Amino acid sequence: MTLLDREREVLTTIIEVYIATASPVGSRAVSKISPLGLSPASIRNIMADLTEAGYLDQPHTSAGRVPTSKAFRFYLDTVMRPSPLAARERHRIADDLATAGLEVGDLLRRASRVLAGLSLQVAMVIAPKQADARFKRIDFSLLNPGLVMVLLVLQGGLVRTRVIETAPEVTADNLVSYANYLNDLFGDMTVSEVRARLVRELEEAKRTVNALCREALTLASSAFDGEREAASEVIVDGTPNILGQPGFTDAEHLRELMRVLEERTILLELLDKTANELRTVITIGGELDRVALVDVGVITAPYGAGSHPLGAIGLIGPLRMNYAKLVPVVNFTADTLSRLLDRRF
């Protein structure tokens, strides 16, 4: 159904009033607010058509109407324009994240906490996947004869250290040569690409007489073999914010929603999708394909430089979230996180 201009105007008014009040919207309220200048009776006729088309729902016989997921999707795709983020909110996000310290985990937890505090919704952050992170450099330090400390630095400030054994005759100068060779060889590869390259290079090294290459690759192989890929971590903050939302009063529905937030698997799917799409994504209601999330909206955005995002951050809240206000909050937090990670590492 293609909406007429007046139907579009009435629907937009209902959605914006519903976002502000969390209550069903009646024809009299729309008549007073809408610039159309129509009587309540005329508004009721338009609302009846919108209800029949699936844009509105009537919870009770005598109550007003509430927008459906279909209505919110129409609003988000054709009407909603993000509001400018206030200077004080930009400063709060930037200042809070800047003082989070150098540890990536601390920075991500701070981002989640700041996002939950500003939005009064549930915030979530997916930590960088090691296999997808890009290799930055590898360094070796000789601890004792035959004992080497490996420092592996990945994109986004992921740092891994490990102690491995090597031949007793290996010197500190040898280790510098090994590191220079490996750093040049692996360049800007992902960890998974480095692992695959190692297998090929080791096979090739067996057929050569280049001892430096062979020993460097063997050392690197030992270092990467010790780094098993762990499940992606999802950091969640602000879960109590759900309890204060007018739309979540049904006890069974609320329990199911809390179970989803605790389980993390669905959150991981949502955040992964955003990271892959390289853009801000808003997913609502039935699009989430989970009964517990039918009255929920999700805003997610990737963080990390360019076409290789490290992860994603987002908000979960009621379907009637103020998307125009919250999308800029998510985007600015993601951009700030990206800049900090890029500048520091």
C-alpha cells in the first residue's frame, strides 16, 4: 500500500506521539497536533485505513492506536532524520572514553557503560575477533638461553604475550632478524591469513637452505599455535534499564527478554551482521525473528577503521525508542572508539 500524503502525516504524528508518551494515541490528539487541520472524525477514518493496512494496532476497543513494526519500518526508512548530537553529550562520550586506559577490554567496557548511561537502554559491544584482526607486528625477547618471550600485536591494540622454547644457541640479534623478516612477510594480513601463510612458507622453507627464514617461521608457528581462537565476547551494560520501560510490563515476556540478554548468542548474531555490513543498522520487531524481541528495537554500528571493522556496538530498547536521538549517540560512540583505537595502536 502506497500511503497518501495525509495518511503519511497522520501515521508520522501517531508514531512521534507514541515515542514520547508510550501510550495509545487517539484521533483527538492527532487532530490537535497534526498540521492537516482535519477533524477527529476524519482522522479516525484515516486511522481505520492505516489499521486495516497493518500500520496501526488497537489494543482495546475504546483505546487509541499504537504503531506496529511495519509502521516503524516505514518511519525509519522514509521519515526519520537523526537529530544533531548535543555538544555536552559529545564531550561526555569523548572524555569518558579517553580516560578508559590503554587496555582494549577496559575501553570497550567503558564504551558500553557510557552508551547505556546516555541512552537509558541496554548497551552491547562485541570485542574484536582475533582471527579477523590484522597483524601489526611480532617481537621476540631472549629471557634465557633457549627461552623466548613473544609479543604479538594485532589491530585495535590486541596484544598477546607468550613464552616459548627455542634452540639454546639463538641470540638476541637472531631474534631481531627473525622479527624483521616476519613483520615484512605478514604485512597487513589478518591472523587467519597469517596462519595459512605460515603453513605454505614452512613447506617452502623445508626445500631451501635459508636457515634464517626457516627458524623465524618455526618460531612464529609456535607463537600462533598457542593462540587458540576463543568465542567472541559480548559486553552488555544497562540491563536494569529494561525494567523501567513502559512497554515491558508482561512478566513472562520480560523474563524471556532477560534470558536473551543473558544468553548472548542472539546479540552476537546482531552485532556480527552489522560489522559485516559496514554501516549502522536498525532492526525492529518481527525482523529479529525471536518472540522475545517482537516489541524490541536494536541500533548497531561497526567500530574500527575502513573496510576492516574490529567489532560493533549497539543498543537494545523498546520498539518505541527515540531512534532520531539515539542513532547519533551510537554513531558518535562508535566513531570515537574507532579513533582511539587507531590513534593508540
